[in-house]
Amino acid sequence: MKTLHVALDSRSYPIWIGSGLIDHSQCWREALSPGRVVIVTNETVGPLYTAAIRDTVESLGHPVICIDLPDGEQFKDWVHLNLIFDGLMANRIERGETIVALGGGVVGDMAGFAAASYQRGMRLIQVPTTLLAQVDSSVGGKTAINHPLGKNMIGAFYQPSAVFCDLDVLGTLPAREFSAGLAEVIKYGCILDAEFFNWLETNIEALLRRDRNALTEAVYRSCELKAQVVAADERETDRRAILNFGHTFGHAIEAGLGYGKWLHGEAVGCGMVIAANLSKELGGLSSEMVSRIVALIERAALPIRPPRWPAKDYLEWMSHDKKSKSGKVRYVVLRSMGSAQTQIVDDGLISKVLEKAIA
Ligand code: NAD
Ligand code: GLY
């Protein structure tokens, strides 16, 4: 097992990465506070992994309550968030007890938001079960639900007390979901670490085979990079925004198609293709680097062509972006491989880049 730390003073927490973690008594003993444990999961992940956690946690003296949500991004909303509150209230769960988020980013974001707001905050442990959740959503404390007009618009910053990245659980993840997670892994290379991008070019096939050594390296380096950014700017006053490379375009694709049509990681992968082309137009990124980014995204079995909508539709969806300041959208662009910044860009240039991408 490898351990990383998200350094946030008294709210610092470990990320454990390795095999056999979901029933690792020592980790659970360290992570839990006294009292009951509420496992929030969904109808797909629950039958696979709840029992292992339940048995371990109960053997340590913690009674377990389970709340199962329906499976899908389209349920990441108020109505289904309320199912968690219903379960917490019905069982008279107290603030000192613990929520375990067992699932991908959808469960993690919803259970996290419930933990942030139930009785003004209860203990939260993230057990991410998708690659995307292990390398991104379970780390850093962003929690949210969607609004029909925009993704992740309602939420809170709320850090977990521990993150269990058990690589064994990725064995049951469908290939399409696995590729979606690779989009976020590629993102870290693009924005923060050119060497890691080179490593991904060499190892993408091994990753697609889920080779254990390659997977350990990819999850570890991604979490390490994310932990550094979060420690420097927990509440996204500035630097953290670079983690949204490709997301402004990606969120527009997700919202425009209706949540759940494309996977989040697919939309982000395609969004990074557009953002890389925008970076070239702005003079930062060479054509060669754009081609390498597009090629790697394609090799990861991700879509590289956005839906064929008029550019004005994209601009409308993107106008709800959370990175906006005074009504101006800030785009994440690359200065070079491994170096990113945010920038306000004229709508005319965005339209030009979008029209090329769609053509
Ligand atoms: P997801 O949570 O929908 O999971 C993908 C699918 O895989 C689901 O059907 C799920 O039930 C299934 N699944 C999960 N683990 C499995 C396993 N081990 N075996 C078999 N099936 C499994 O999708 P996701 O890609 O994990 O997360 C996407 C969500 O994360 C989006 O809502 C996005 O907004 C959010 N997100 C949040 C952050 C953040 O910082 N909070 C960052 C990135 C993404
Ligand atoms: N996924 C973007 C962030 O955590 O800031």
C-alpha cells in the first residue's frame, strides 16, 4: 500500500492506494470515528462491494446502515440527494457518526454534499470505485449536485477524513468507464507534468490492459499532483481552476446532450481536444503538442469530435461556468505541455475553434 497526504493543516488526510483496501481493518480503524457507519452507494456498486466493508467495519464494533441510490448522472439532483437525508433522519444519525461514499464520482459527490450539510457536517470517508473517482473526484473536497441549467452548480467544499483507492475494485469497471477515467489522468500530464504525459504515451496500452504496475503509477501520480494543487488552493480562488482543463467545453457537452448520454470523462476528453486547439490559437501550444494530445485521447478510446451544434449553443451552455467572473468565462489553456493558466477569451475566437472542431 502507498500513502499520500493532502496537506490541509488540521484537516489533512491520507489517500491510501493499493490492493485489498476495502476490507483492510487497520485502515478502517484509523479512519473511523466512534459510532455507526452509513454506507451510501448505488444499485450497481452496492451488491459488489458493500458486504466486504460492512463485515470489516462491523467486526470493529461499528453498526452499519446502507443507503442505495439509483445509478446514473441523471439522478445527481435534489430529489435523489434527499433520499440520503431521509435515510439519515429515519435512522437518527448523529453528527459524530460517519458517512462512507462507496462508488464513482456521482455517489462521491452526492454523499459528500450530504455529509457536508447534514447537521452542518459529519465525518466523510471516500471509497472511490471508478478510475475517475480514484484519480480525481474523491480527492480535494468538491461535492455537488447538478441543476438543469448547469453541472455541479449546487454544492460545498468538504474534505473527507480518508480516501481508500483500492485498485482491485477497478477489475469490475466496464471498459468505457475505465477510458473515461483515463481522460482525467491525461489531464494531469497536460496541465502539470510533461514527463508524466510522456510516460502516458508509452504506457497507455498497459493502462488499457489494467496492468497493475502501470495502474498504480497512474493513480499515484494523479493523486499526488491533485493533492499538491488542492493544498495550495483548496477553495479554487485561483490555481485550482487549472484542474478544469477541458471541463468548460465538456460540461457544455454534458448539459447540452442531457446528463448521462456521454460519460463525464468522455466529455472532458473531447473538451481537452477543443481546449488544446484553443491553446494553439492563443499562441501557447505548438501544433505538434496538439496532435500528441489528440492522439493520446484517441488511443485511450475516448471521443475526439464534439456534438455538431452551432457554436452559439456551446457559448450559451458555457455561460453558466463556475469559473466565470463578472459574467466572463475563464478558459483553462496550456502555455506549453505541463503548464496551464486561465484566460478570458473573446467569443469570436471560441466560435472559430468550435467550428473547426465540429467540421
Ligand atoms: P459514476 O459515478 O456514474 O460511475 C460510473 C459507472 O460505473 C456507474 O454506472 C457506476 O455504478 C459504475 N461503477 C462504479 N464503480 C464500479 C465498479 N468498481 N465496478 C463496476 N461498475 C462500477 O461516474 P464517474 O465517472 O465515477 O464520476 C463522474 C462524476 O464525478 C460526475 O458527476 C462528475 O461531475 C463528478 N466529478 C467530480 C469531481 C470532484 O472533484 N468532486 C471531479 C471529477 C468528476
Ligand atoms: N475536478 C476539479 C477539481 O477538483 O478542482
